[in-house]
Amino acid sequence: MANVTSVGGNNKVETISFGNSETVQTNTKTTTETVGFLRQTAEEKTLFNQADLTKANLQSQAIPRMDATSERRLAQINPQLANRIRLMAADLRAQGINVMVTSGYRSFAEQNALYAQGRTKPGNIVTNARGGQSLHNYGLAVDVVPLGANGQPNWNVPNSTWQKIGAAGKRQGMEWGGDWTSFVDRPHFQMTAGRSISSLLNQYNNNGGNLNAIWNDVNRSYPNVGGTSVPTTPTTPTNPTTPTGSNLQLNSRGAAVAQLQKDLSKLGYPLTADGIFGAKTDAAVRKFQRDHGLTADGIVGPKTRAAIDRAKTNAPLPVPNARLSEGSRGEQVKQLQNALVRLGFMTQAQMNTGPGIFGSRTDNALRDFQRSKGLTADGIYGPLTQAALRRALN
């Protein structure tokens, strides 16, 4: 990660304050800019220094928070990328530019739905990436937009504004889509450590969709900024047991954790029911939360518990055992369509146009499912696809 840079000038040593008490010294390389407080709420002030901060200072400072909508999206991505976006936003606010996050993590099903726009669904084509082919699917990419004077998103700002946004992101060690030549994507920032989409997909499939493992691998190539979360994240409980009915999270133990592990295993997030809420259980909970549109904080509270209960009430679906492809008809095609609807690869409305008829919509949905599981996307429902579908539904 590149240090935060300044506009030049005479070198001098300046004492700056983080929060209300801690002071540190840093070599400041500018005498032409004023460093001030960036206000986010009446109660919260965070100093962001546009000078040449050291790695130690970056790690120790409080990370400025963004607006509530942006924070909800940042909570679902790689925490190190999220902190860099927060610091980028603070840098830009000091320049009079406010930005918000418009897109962070997208599930494979959400990506497929976006891919269908302008193809099999109304609207303009907005992406060439199917599920598993976008860095957003791995929580390694963020899109931002500057806000106008009215506080509303404004993508039509001058190029000079986008250049300032891009420069602020690159100062935090992120790759900027505005530098690309084949497809210029100025709202886009990513942090991949050079990992390819194919390697990410392979790791995702091999570790059961554990994004934390991917994030840890990527983060090894970057200096740590601000820890793994914003300061307001609840701390991990030290009590070795957790009473039934309390929130469950990392380091919780007991019968309630064992039941949670059994429930998640039945819903397709395989775990050993040992009653210990460890790293694997944390990763499974976060994946379940992402898959169900919840904040992926790893905490099983009332909302996550309710979502698990709803998922458990869904009756198991039969898995077709016949070889199926475009042109097939009958009850087993209908079973396949119901499964693809359940998993989010086609909509109920699409199925209603031809239940039991293997047409182009079913073909596209099946190919998307095969890609998400790392299979050959040939649109043929055979033994390998049947096994993958059974695992996804169980």
C-alpha cells in the first residue's frame, strides 16, 4: 500500500492528534494545506492527515466511518478493502468531494441476475460477468459515486473530479478502474494482490465458499490498515459458554452452537456439530448472511436466527435423476426448474413461462449454476451437475 501523499513543499515535523487524547509525530511534507477535523456526526470527529503517514500511524488511527448505506455495503466485503475505502472517502472530504458506496459484495445469484439485464430481462446491459466472474462476488471490489450539492449521486461530474477520486484510492493502495484501457470503469476500486478470477473461483469452490480464507490470502500482500474492522464492531465475548437465546458469535460454546451448526449443515453450509463457534462456523455464518441479504458480521442474533428458521421451513426439493438438456420435457424438467428457482439462478416468473419445458431460460440458468460450481457450462444436466445440485440443496 502506498502511503498517503501530499502536494509537496518544505519538510517539517508536526504534532497531530488522533481522537481527543493520543498525539503522535509525523514528517509532514507540505506547508500549503490545512489539516482539519472531518465531521461525520455532531458527536464524532476524526482527524485525517493528508501528509506522509507512517504504517504504524495508519494502523493506530481511528478509521472514519461513512454514511449508513455505505457502511452496510462495506460490512460485507474484505475489511481491509473497506478500511481503505473509508480512508479514501475521508481524504476526498478534505478536498470538498463527498462519495458513497453504490456496490460492494454481490452473490453469484445477484451477479447472474445483473448479467441477465439487457439479455433475458428488460434494461440495458451493465456487465459482461456472470456469477463467479466478478471481483464483487468475492468481496474484493467496490464501486463509488460522488455526491452532488443536493446530496444525490452524480456520475456526470467533470473528469477532473474522477481523477481526484482515483488518485485518492490509489494512495490507499487500491487499483482503480479509471486506469484501465479496454474497459474504463471510473467508479470501481479493487484489491486483489494479482489474483485471477479463475484462482479465486477455484479457492471458493474448494473451501465451501469461505471468503475469509480468500481475504486472508489477499491481505498478506498489503500492510494492515486499521485492523480488521471499524472500532465500533462488538468485541468477542470471553465467556466460554453461551446461554440459549443469547447472540452467538466467535468463541461461543455450548448446545446452542451445536444446534446452529446442525441447522447450517442441513442448509448447505457443512459443519461439524462440536458446539464450538470457531473460524469455520464463523465463515459459514457469514456466507449464510451474505446469501440471505443480511449484514455479514458473523453474529447470530434475532435477524440471522429468523432467517435460518425460515430457510429450515422450506420443504426439501426432489433432485431429478434423468439426463436433461434443451428440448427435454416433463416432470423432471420441472423439478430442475424448481431447484434453480430455489437457488436463485432463475425467477419464478421465468419458470412460469414454460414449467416442465427445457427452453432457453432453463438452459441459461443451468449454465450459470454450472459455472458457479466450477463445472463445464454445457447446459446438460448429467451426473456431475446432479451431484452438485444435490449438494447445493441439501
